[in-house]
Amino acid sequence: MSFKSFDLLPNILENLRVSGYQHPTDIQQEVIPAALTKRDIIAVAQTGTGKTAAFSLPLLQQLVEQREKGQTLRPNTARALVLAPTRELALQVDQSFKTYGAGLNLIIECVFGGVKINPQMMRLRSGCDVLVATPGRLLDLISKNAVRLEDVQTLVLDEADRMLDLGFAPEIDKLFNLLPKKRHTLLFSATMSDTIRELGTRITVDAKHISVNPKHVTVRSVTQTMHPVDKKEKADLLIHLFETNDWSKALIFVKTKKSANQLAKQLNLSGIPADCLHGDRSQRERQLALQKFKDDVVRVLVATDVAARGIDIEQMPLVINFDLPKVAEDYIHRIGRTGRAGQAGLAISLVSADEVDLLKKIETSINQLLKRELVRGFYPNHNVPETKLMSAKKKKPHKKKLAKLKLLQQESGREVKELAENQDELNEMENDSAQLQRFRSSSDQPMKESTGRPSINFKTAKSAKKNKSNKGKSKS
């Protein structure tokens, strides 16, 4: 199937060709035909599936057709509204509309917080065809009479689950009350929770439900591996990997803003140009960091999940999970930034013993076990046990419960076939455990000092230098 099958405008088809897109993705094949008929849509789709084009292409087509029928813009109004949870995602969506809509003479505006509001108010005076906005800033503009929603014909909620996670539910409710009751609505979410399901039911009419399996998204063109490592050794291992691999650039995910600052600083001290992206940085600082990364001024961008939502970088070769996310869906969001448009991608996770439960949830979510690779010199002292897919695991009875089951069997005179099987499994587990303990106690693993580099672990340069000096004395 090609984009021509959707009967899109020649300008849109040419813009897609110039952008290098020839064939629609799964989500685009489902959404575009339905959206062109103005059918309400509730879609479950992750980052990297092509969802932005899925709603922007039919919306651009409809706006041009409506204009040709005589519809005109009124001051301080918008014909289509796209709500996004973060400034970064709003900017990405805005850029996509401008790329796909080049030459269509449509007015596309983007508003978000963290910057001065007056320039945005000035741009909205003459009205716009598409308004991409974050909920908070949009309400600010409405309160100042800078924009009215009475002319909105199409509403798009992008990453609705993230908007609710960020606490925008009250703002979204206020905006819904200001929108026309008769409108075309498209809702996109990475997950389908009860809250999202209720929201979709409330704001759509006879919606078409569409879902793109996240398993297919993650395994199609992304090689996924994990390195077991002690938590305190993660920074050293990361630097070692950069020193021993020819990586042009990488996007690294951490779980806290503090970790983002510390890791970026440590990478720079080790000669690896890096910058960070998180919620405490100003809009100007975030845009500058992202631009430096795109322009190859820095090789590494360290980011938190919320700050990284909406990052759109072509040909991202590598994503590294320095910390595993607490939610399995966030793992899919993270690695969805590599391996796009059929290109090969690599996703590496550094996993410590305290993250095993998170690892199990991720592997179950994508229905595959991550390939394990031990790195010489960084073998973990704290065991990172082998995992199994949760869906394939059988619940093993406790010893006391097994004994009670045996007693009940004897008293009732019934034979329970599963009893012997469970006992065999239990014995096998005990044997495996004993063998593992013997192996760990007798294994002669290389010591980390063989790398010849001092321990880093988020310390200052001065502390790192002192550690190096102490190691030299101990060796002598």
C-alpha cells in the first residue's frame, strides 16, 4: 500500500516523498481512511508508530477542502486543535504539520508554557487553521481573550495518558466545556487504562477503536540487549562502553532530574560531550540542548522520561536505559526513538539486582527476553538472576503447602497427578539453586581494576582523582 491509495492532495504526497516516506505504517493504514470520513477515533499507539502523520495528514486534507468550500478564518479562533502534554511534543507535532502541509497556505501555530505569552497572543490575533497547544498555556490564552474555541471542528488529543499522568485532567475538562459539542475527535494514547477508556467514551461518538501491538513496534527493527551490572558500577560501565564502541550519538534515559545532571557532568569529565534534558531546565536550555544534540555538538543527551516525550530525531542509532523505567510502557516509548522508518536501531539496558522485577515486567510486556551480555571487568557481585516471561511461569507451591496437599491426598485417597510434577519441579529448583551457589563461590571473575580507570559513580572530578591516587598506592 502507498499513500496514493488514500487519495491525498498532490502537495501532501510530494511533501511525504521529499521527507522519505513511501508506505504508510500500520497505524496510518487504520487511522487515515477513518479520519478522512470524519469518524471519531480512539487509538492505542506508541512513539515510533507514525501516529503524528496518522492524524495530521487527513486533518490537513480536510482543512484545504473546507477552505475551498468557502470557510474562512475569524480573528482569535482556530479550526483545528491539537492538545499535547509537553512543550517538546507540541513542537514536534507543530513541525510535522508544517512539513506535511508545506505549500498548502495553512496557518499553523504552536503555544506552550515556559516562554513569554505576549508574542503568542499577537500571533493568534488573525486566527489559525491548526493550533497545537499544551493545556495550561491554552487556558491562559483563553483567559486573556487571545483565542476562542467556538470554531474548532476537529480536536486531537495526543498522548492522552501522559496528559492525565501529568495532572492535566482538570484543565482538559475545562477545555471540553469550551469546545463545540458537534466536532470531530481523535484520541491517541500509549495505553488503554480504565481512565482513558472512560475519557474516550465521554468525548467521542461512535468512535472506531484502533490498536497497534507494542510488541511489533519494539522488535521489528530494534536489537535489544541488557548488561547485568552492580548499581554503583553503572557509570563506569557506561563510559567503558563508549570508549570501546564506535557510537556516533546516544539518547540515555535516567529516572531522576538529579541523575540526569550528574551523569551528563560525569560523561563530560570523561571526554564524552553530553548535555541533559529534564523538567527543571528552562525552555531555552532544553531547546539549546536538543539542537546541540541534533547538530552533533554533543554525542550524548541524558533525559528523563517526561522531558524526552516528543523528542523527534532522525536516525537515532542508540538508546540506553541507564535506569529501567517503572512502567513497562515507558520502555516501549524510550526505545521507540530508535529503529524508525525501518532503520536498524540498538537499545541497551544496564540492569542491577534491584531492577529485576522491572525487567520481568518489561520482558512480559514485549513478550521476549532481552539478550544478556556480561561485560568483562564489570561482572556483578550482586546476582541479577535469569528471568522468565511471566505468562509462561507456573506458580510453584510452597513446601508447607505441598506437604499439606500430600496429607489431604492421603486422607482422601485421591491421586493428584500435579503433585508429583510439582515435587519434581521443586527438587529441580533446589538443585539449580545449589549449583548456582557453588558456581558463584568458585568462579574466578576478572576484577574491575583491570580496566585501569578509577571508580566514578557520580563523584566530583576531585574525588575521582583522589580515588585514582589511592588505588596507585594500594597496588604498589
